[in-house]
Amino acid sequence: MRHFVEELEQLKSKLLEESALVESAIYRSITAVVQKDEALARDVLANEVRINQIEIEIDDAAVSLLALQQPMAVDLRFIISTIKINNDLERMGDLAVNIAERALSLLGEPVVKPMVDIPHIAALVQSMVRKCLDSFVNRDADLARSVLSSDNAVDELRNASFHELISFMERSPGNIRQAVDLLSVVRNLERIADHATNIAEDVLFLTKGIDVRHHAEPRV
């Protein structure tokens, strides 16, 4: 039994290591876009390998625990949630890489007005990521629910940014390439928010044993 508990703790530690790397990748990718920082963008690209490696390690460890220990109740929910969260974290890392690639593409372009919306959306998305991970660490169902309630706000900001950027392209055809890159950044941020929402839903499953996907439970 003690060995099983130690393996669960090791699994949790690996997930926390992955989450720290992913949170850093998101922050660095956005900073690279806003500050036109090539070094930060390349750091994100270089660190993707470690995130992918940890994802495989977590999956292997989780499957081994399921097969050899046959956990039940809370322990079973923890392992299932870890597998799902692991997948979402790896996808967040991929999306941070996408943003970093757009940052590199934008290096030679002048700063234009649509850029001001990027930090606003990014701040909300980063808050969602931080809260969903904290809710997992602390098994805080209320904090997880606060992440779900933020998802609509991100969608609204995305829509507003899309409209602004499309208008910008119509007014300034010479800057279409830059606007397309910024559209991609906004889209990737919105997808990161979706994954943060998935993790918050997994935390509610872990802590309460309830499935709130597809609005099975009120989100506010």
C-alpha cells in the first residue's frame, strides 16, 4: 500500500513539473509576441521536447498503475483525471509553440493597434491556466468552477479581436500578413482557454465525482 501511495505522489509530481513547463511556455510565447523577443520564442520551441517527454512518462506511469494496482474510488478518479489533464497540458504546449512561431513571423513587422488586444486576452487566458492548475493541486472545486465561468469571456474577446483585425485588413491591405499572424495568436489563446476549461472539468470530476462536460452542471 505504501508503495502505491508513493507511486501516486510521483505521478502527481510529474504532472506538476509538466504544468510548470507549460505555464512558462505560454507566458514566454505571449511575451515574445508583445515584446518582439526572438530569444523567448526560440526558448519555447526548444523546451517542447521536454514537455513531450514528460507526457509519455506520465501516460506510461498511469497505465502501469491502472494495470498493476487496480485502484478504486478516489485513487481511480485521480489516475483517470491525470491522464486527461496530461493530454490537455501537452496540447497547451503545442499551442504555445504555435504562438512562438507567430512571434518569429512578426519580428520584422511594425507594431500596430490590434496588438493592444493580445495582452488583454492573454492575461485572462493565463489566469485561467493558473487557476485550473491550482485547483488541481489544492483539489479546489470552487476555483475550478471559476475557470469555467471565464470561458465565455475569452470567446467574446476572441470575437471582438477577429472583427477588429478583419476591419484592419480591409483598411490596410499592406498589413494583411501581420493581421493573419495576430489572428492566429488570438485563436491559439482561445484554444488554450478551452484546454484550461477541460482541466477544470477534470478537477470537478476528481473532487466531486461529477461530469460537467456539455453543461451537465450549471457553470456559474
